Amino acid sequence: MEHKLISAAAVRDLCAGISDMTLWRWLNDPEMEFPKPVYIGKRRYWREAELAEWLKARAAEAI
């Protein structure tokens, strides 16, 4: 899982079906500390492990 890359569409699905605009806002908001994507060509991919860690931290903040 550490090296697995997931697409922007998969990231949006994992984050409760957010829109691409919301994803863009999160990427451009330093307070969100959203993981930065890896670009392959013009496509964005995220490291699954980094995204899982970010989601876990956000869930812990909500408690």
C-alpha cells in the first residue's frame, strides 16, 4: 500500500465524493495540509499511504 498510486477520481471518491473543485481548493489551502499529488504526464496521482494517513488525522480531529 505504501507505494500504490491512486487517481484523482479515486481520491474524490475516498473523500466522500468531493468535486474536482473542492480537491483543487484543498490542494491550494495550506491549512488543510492535503497530500501533494505526483504528476505522471498531465495526470495527478496520490500515494495511497499518504492519503490514508491524512484521512486518519482528520478523523481524529473530528472526535
